[in-house]
Amino acid sequence: MTLIRNIAIIAHVDHGKTTLVDRMLQSTGTFRAGQEVRERVMDSDPQERERGITIFSKNAAVRWRDPDGREFKLNLVDTPGHADFGGEVERILRMVDGVLLLVDAFEGPMPQTRFVTRKALELGLQPVVVINKVDRADAEPLRVHDEVLELLMELEAGAAQLDAPFLYASAREGWAGEEPDVRDRGLEPLFRTIVRTVPPPPGDPERPFRMLVSTLDYSPYLGRLAIGRIEGGHIAVGDRVAVWPLDEEEPTATDRVPKLYVFEGLERREAESVVAGEIAAVAGVEGAEIGTTLCDPVRPGRLEGIAVEPPTIAVELRPNDSPFSGRSGRYVTSRQIRERLERETLSNVALRLEPTGDPDRFRVAGRGELHLAVVMESMRRQGYEFTVSRPEVITQQGPEGLEEPYEEVVIDVPAVAMGVVIQKLGERRGEMVHMSRELGGTVRLRFLVPSRGLTGYRSEFLTDTRGEGILHRQFARYGPWAGSIEARRTGALVSMTEGTATGYALFNLQDRGRLFVGPGDAVYDGMIVGEHARENDLEVNTIRGKKLTNMRAAGSDENILLEPPREVTLEFGLEFIREDELVEVTPAAIRLRKRALTAHGRKRDRRQAAT
């Protein structure tokens, strides 16, 4: 009989989580000899590989035999390392019985590690701590060991959780050991520690069937796939199951199961039956949503649903109405945008779609700017066109009045840049709660800052630290309204005509500020073509050409030297724009624009804002 262990891997961004999963798959023979395997196979989404982070949770499974010949199946769940994707984390932790806490041997526990670990400890999951990258020249595994223990005590871990085993590893080289200098036993110590520490999944195969849907997938042949851990009983192909939604008093529908799948390696494989404790995918059940319970229709019962923290930031989406609308997008109407957002909320449980008074406008709320940016980037790549407003925080009423979300910010900067960072975050109502000096002349700063104060700060931070600073942020709590916070201090260079930008015109404008367009780029009236060096907006002509005459003078044909224009990304646009500006998102380009595209309309908006 195969013994099962279900375990999730928790790590901060770039601490080696996906690389460790690669090595676990390779060391257990999941890949056949000679098979070409790319790096970070679990990061299969294009955005994940581009950004270097895990966004969507994935399932994998490895089989390992202990020295006694017992075969264990380890169901591994690769969880996101960024707090903006906490909705993925919270539901995935319901499928597992233990967590592999992966920590960098130099950086130690970081904000996202703290966020996900707190969730795991609250659920009573047993941790196994792996201090990774001990082969780094600047590694300090003993210091990080103490920091992890302090973190567990700070998060009020139980006695058994505080007694978690510690391993030291190099995921890149494929070894782990109980001491930092034991490096010749491969990953055997890791597998042995997992099966010894993580308890087997609960559930009695003789009880009625119960399964909580933790995630969804889709098959073009079988429709929706409901994925989750079977909490009790067993299920076989052809059985009838009942669907019990969270907000209903009784099951709403029954359906027959045409296919069952379990995870082997990185693939799903068909199974005739699955018993309690296994993670399975049930195909063809209509009405299965995240958080619903699949149960025995004769002896129904509902499991406790998945609690997801509410969103903290919102944007407004609407169809693109610029002069370039429809040039590159296939889906441009409000109906198509609404249907796409509604489909997204089915699997993205942390996303909220809220109606507005205008049927052509949609308020979309999420856990952070990165969370919303990933959703919108996926839509853009699928051929959607739309415009996005400036992000705004979601407030709530507390016992002492209006409250807004605060974020914990951890910053690593060179000591020479420490002063300007403290000054800028102080102006944005930030409060410094901790400061420590690290090796190499860097300083680690920990702040508590209103989410409003961080909007637009990242690009300013990179400029102030000359690209040498590292900034991590995560939602901390709701706190008292911090008062007014100064927005962007610079104005915008706004195109006053429609046409094609010329090098001659841009050469004469680049002294006015930083440009976002280059020669040959299409522009239109009301489009933001650069950042003005002063506080006011400036309307400019970017299509003006050089007048041709018969007269020549010395220096009349001087060489035009243009600085490269700044690349406008979705994240930069969301940080840059003001209340009267929008980000235009199309498959071919991302542009910034004013809400009012005509000069008269912009003047009217300025008068209304002044009054």
C-alpha cells in the first residue's frame, strides 16, 4: 500500500522554491533518462517565467522508498511567494497536512514568508524548515536558524510546531543535510524528514464521501476539473456526487463523475477510484466552484469553506475609447470585458468584481497592484482592450473612525541611500519600526506605511537608490486614516495633435522632461507622451517636422541625439497616473492618456478640480 504525505512549499520570492521542486522531481526518477528538462518546470505560465515568481499554485507528486522498502507518495504543492497572491495560498493550504518552509541562508525570513507561515500555523500544519543556498559565499545559516525560531515564536506556534526539524540545503546543487557541512547524501535526508515529520492525511475511507474544492482547472473535452483533497470516503468513476455551495442550506445538484485524475510527477493520470487523503481532480461536475463541497448524495454533508482575506485595492476598468481603439484588440466591448472578468472571479477567489452606476464601467478589487496587474496582463495577451483608472485603497469603518490598509515594507539599501529613503517614506506617512545593519554595507529598514503612500513610490525608490535597493511589501493590517498624502509631484507632457512623432520634435522636447515615446510612434490628442520636469501639465506638439528652406547656415543640420524613451509597462502606468489620467491597455501597446482627450475637456476638468 502506498503511504501518502501532502505538503506545501512556502518561500519568499527568489529563495529557491521552484528549483528545489525541480531537484526533488529529478532525484526520484520522475524524468526519464535523457529527457530534456527546462529549468523551473513548475513555473509554466509565461508571466511566471518572465517575472521570476510563482503566481499560480501547481500540483506535482513524487514517489520515494525508504530503507525499509515502504513506498511514499509525496503530493507537492508549489505556492505563490508574493502576498498579492495570498488568495491562492489560503485555499491551497487546506489540501495539505504540512509545510516545507524554505528560507534563504543570507536573507532570512522575509515578509511573504511571514504572511504564509502565519496562515499555515493557524491551520495547525507541521513545518519542516529548510535553510537554502548555504553554498553562497555570504551565507549565515546559524543566524538564519535563530531568526526562523524567533519568527515561529512571534507567530505563536504550538509546541510541536516550535520543535520543527531544520535542514540545510543547496537546491541548485541538489543536496540537503542536517548540518551545513554535510553535502554528500543528495536529497535523501529531506525525504526522510518529510515522511517522519508530516502526519498522514486524515480521513476514513469507510465514511461518506467528502471533498472541498480548493482549485479549478479546465479541460476542452471534459469541462471543469474540481481539484481538492478527499476528506472522507472514496469516489470512483461513474459515482454520483452532490454539489453543496457555501451559501446554500442543502446540495443544489447531483452529477455523475465521468473521469477521475490523480497527480503523478507533473502530469494528471486517470484513476478508476480514489480514497480519502489523496489529492484528486474530479471532471465533469457542473456547478463546482472554489469553496464548494462535493459529497455523497445519499449521506450529504458540508465541509468548512475557505476563508480569504478581503481585497485592499481597487481599479476601474472600461472599454477603450481612444482614437486608436480596436486597432489591435479582438475583444473591445463592455460585454466581452465583463464576461472575461466574471470568468476570472470563478478561479481567482481574491478578486472581486463590483457593479457601478455605469454599465460600461467595472470596479475590480484585488489584494495589491501586482495581483491586479497580472490579471490585466493576462487579458491583454488574450486580445482584450480596455482602460484602467488609478488604483485606490478600500477603506472601512473601525471603532475609532475611518480605517485604511497599511503595508509592511522591508527595504535593503546601501547605507549612503538610507537617509533619502527614510525621508521619502516619512513624507508618505510611513513609520519606521526596525533598522539593522547587514553585511556588505547594506542596511535593512522595516516600515509600516499606508497603501496609498506606496502608490507610485517604486520607480522613485529605484532612482533614489540608483537601482541598488530592494523593496518588499505586504499587507499588514487596517489602521487609522493617515490624512492627506502628496501624490506625484511632476506633471505630464500631453500631446496636442494626432499623428506620428518625429525625431526633430522630440529632440526639442526632451529638455522638458522624460519622454515615453520615440520617433515613429503613433500619438493622439490627449495622450501622455512624457513626464514634465515641473508640477504642471504641458501640452506639446510631437509631430512637428523641420521646415525646409533654400537657405543654409552653419549648424542648421546639427545631429539629433535622443535619449531612449522610458518603456511604459502596466505596473509603471498604474503607479504613474493621477486621478484625471488612465492607462490604455491593448495587445500591441500600453499607453497613458488623459481622461478628457480634448483640450477643452481637460481645461474643464482642471476648473472642476480647483473648485
